Amino acid sequence: MHIVLWVAQVLLAVAFLGAGYFHAFKADEAKGRPEMAWMQALKPGLRKFIGLAEMAGGLGVVLPMLTGVLPWLTPVAAALLAVVMALAIAFHVVRSEYPNLAVNAALLLLAAFVAWGRWDLLSLL
């Protein structure tokens, strides 16, 4: 279980660091892509905040557990990333952007799994 959780954590970190960087700093490159039309619906400040929060969450699912410094932050970060994905799903449903839902749902489930698995393992310590 420990190895599976680490693999999930690394996948989450890569996904959210990449997506967060793109959302926060590369929004202009998304203008021509129909699946990224939602980015133009957000104010630039909100889009940047979401991107930075995703990047912080990506670091938060790995670094605390990896360094042993405040390891309880790892399941908290994962749970908060699950909340971000739940909000993203609601946002895309309202805008009828259904193709985006699969990725959001997969990341939500992966983040929830890490939150549950790491919290459960920490409670055993």
C-alpha cells in the first residue's frame, strides 16, 4: 500500500504542478484550444490564484511526507486538491464542458485515495 500511495502522490504532484503552472503563467497559449475555453471565462487574478494553489497542492502531496517535516500536511493537501477538483467539476458542468470532467474526476479520485491512505497510515504511527 505504501508504494501505491507514493506512486499516486507523484502522479498528483506532476499533474498539479504542470496544470498549475499552465493555469497561472501560460494562459495566453490556451486561447486557441477549445478544451481550454474556460480559462478565458475567469478573471486573470482568479486564474493565477487557482494555478498557484494547484502548484502548492502538488508540492504538498509529496514534500511533507518525503522530508518527514509535518507529514500530516500530505493528506490535508490531497484532501484540498480533491475539493479543488470537485469545484472544477461543478464549474465545467455549469458551462457544459463535459470532456473536461473525466480528467477532473480521475484527479479527484486519486487525491481522495491519497488523503484517505495517508491519513490512515499516519493514524497507525
